Amino acid sequence: MLTQFIWYTGILLEVLVLARGLQMKWLRRFPCFYSYLLFVFLKSLLLWVLFRWIPRLYAQAYWTARFAAVIIGCLVLFEIYRVALRPYPGTARMARNLLGGVIALAFAKVLVNHSYGPLWWPAKTTAELERNLRIVQAVALVAIVALIIIYAIPRDRHLKGILAGYGFYVSCSIMQLALLAHLGDSFNRLWWYLEPFSYLVVLCIWTVALWSHSEETNPSAGLAHTVMEDHNALVERTNRELENIRMGLQGMVRR
Amino acid sequence: MSGLVWLFATVFLVFVMLLYFLREKDSPEFMQSYDVPQVLESYKSGEIRDLRFLPYSIFSERDWNFVQNEQSPFLHRLFLEERRAVAIHWLKERAAWVRAIRANHLQRSRYSKNLNVFAEARLLFLFFYLLGLCRCLLLIVQIANANTLRSIALHFEAMTQKLVQIHLGFSNYAPTEEKAGFRS
């Protein structure tokens, strides 16, 4: 009964968010996010049909669809990066390097694991593989959020909502999949409720965030002149400014 | 089990970052604070040169030796209280300057099309380092007193100098007498 309530509410919220996005033409701004939502919506319907009429195919279809959702979820992350940092080429460059580092680390981990076993991916089951991909997503998410905070990148309600919702979902997935791998069948029954419930919470966040209109944040016109500033000159000037303060701090020990 | 702890630590980090991200204000006031701050104006006008004697005075042992020679408990207490207040004010001011410079730099560098990632990363590290240094010194001044700071500050100074020499080559900018003073 509870599972059915969560499932129907989830479907309803997905339809609401999609319809609102279509009505307000927000699909153009967040095409990957709405594609992801549409995919999850269609996946839910398909799985329901399979569960009802072809149950022998359900398990295989379920894990395949989940894996596909993780891959499409990476596009949501890319969209957050694209939308938030598009007007800021400097921060976008930092983000590209940071994300490149995250991907390189993930590949290094895969290579190390490959040397210990026959599998090229460091997981024995689909759940473990999904958990590992979610961890990479979480680290990428932390990198993007850190840059947004450090560089004080303006963010509107929609961006905040999408990022918070997806971040919450990734975190919950990691915790649940880690416990599933660790505790095994004893956690399976609880996971049956926890997983759809956490996604329902995420859908609530997205519905609230994407229901009302949000002003798109554009860089201030007064700052446009700084776009052309040479970064080396800027670094040199900041170094000089910091040097003065550093010398002040050093001054306390000179006498 | 240790793998599980690491996973939960990662999740905790994501939650903390998201909470901070959501709580951080994105109001017009927040953005305006990134315009050239007033503290930088006073810095640019050369006021910093006049204020440079302050750290020498605040943390020097000369006054402290003089007060000790007077052998007056009242004067002793008064000196420590006032010295602590001045040191705290000075450190807070320095931290404000670092924050202002950081804000000013980040505001410009985020638009930079030819951003040098390594130089930027080094600067970010230096910003956090200097702010951390200021906080540590503040804590020490509040717990102990400004006069006991010297030996600890020497350690920070050596680390700063090392960092600067390795990463930024700041010694090129330092006046000759400062370098000579450090060597002695």
C-alpha cells in the first residue's frame, strides 16, 4: 500500500514538473534535466507494465534502466556546470580541469582494480557498479558546488533546486547501495521502501523549485570590462597585494 | 567496514556542501560586496605603509620588558589587556584585507578567458592559508597574550616564506631590507 502510494505520487510529481517545464518553456534552458525526468517517467511506466504482465523480465529491465538513468544523470551534472558557469569562462576553465582530475582519478581506480581481477569495472554486481558511478558523480558535484561557492557564482532558484535535488538523490543512493552491498538481503526489504521514498523527496524538491518563475542571473554589465583582463597580470597584481599583507604578518616576528 | 566509513564521509561532505550552497545568500548586497571594497581603497592610498609599524609594536618584546621592569601589577594587567585588544583588532583588519583582495581577485578571474589554472590554484591556496594563519593567530592572542605569540608566529612565518619561495616567488617583490631582516 505504502509502496503504491509512493509510486503514484512520484508519477504525479514527475508529470507536474514536466508539464510545468513545457508550459513555461524551461525545457530549452535545462534540456538534459527534463530529458532525465522524462526518461525516469517512461522507465517507471515500462517497469510497471513488465511487473504486471511479464514479471520474468522485470529484474533485468530494472537494473538496466537504473544503469541507464545513472548515465543520463551525468548529463544533468554537465547541464548544471554549463548553465551555472556559461557566463564565467575563468571559473568554467577551473571546473573543466577539476572535473578532468576527478575523471582521471576514477579511471586510475579502474586500472588499479583491473590489475587485481578480470573485471574492468571495480564491481561485482550492478548495484556496486551503480554505487561506484554515484561516488564519481558525488565527487564531481562537490567540485562544481565548491567552485560555485568560492567564485560566488550567482545561482537562481531553478539551478539551486536542481542541484540540491540531484545532490540529495546521489547521496542517498550511495548510502543505500553501500548498505545493500554490506548488509545484503537483510537490508533489501528496507531498501525496497527507502529507495522510492528518497526519490519522492527529490521530486518534491524539484516540484517546489521548478514551479515558480526564476530570474536568470546574468553577469553585471558594470563588470563586463574585466572580461578582457589578462589573467597573468591579474595574478601578479593580487600577489603583490597579498605580499604586503604577508609582510605585515611577518612583521610581528621581526623585532 | 573502512570502505563504508569512507563512503559515509563522502556523503556527509556532499550534504554539508549542499547545505552551505543553499544557505549562502545570493542577494544584491552579497554581489555588491565584491565591488572594490573600501579596505582596498585605504590600502591602495598607501595607508598600509603607515600601518606597517603596528605589528612591530603589537608583538614586540621591548614594551613588555619595559612594563616588567616597572614592577607594577596594575600596569602589567593593563598592558596585557590593551595589547591583546590592539592585536585582535589588527589581525581582524588583516583578515578583512585578505578577504577583500580574494573577493576582488575572484570577481575578475572568473571572467578571465586565459585563466592560468595552476596560478589560480596556488592563489586560492594562499588565500585560505593566510586566512587560516590569521585565525590561528587570533585564537592564540585570545587564549594567551600577544607577547607569547612570537615563537609560534616564527613557525608560521617560516612556513609562509617556504610556501612563497616554492610556489609564488614572492621574494622578487619583497623590499631588500625585508629580505635582509629575515636572513638575520
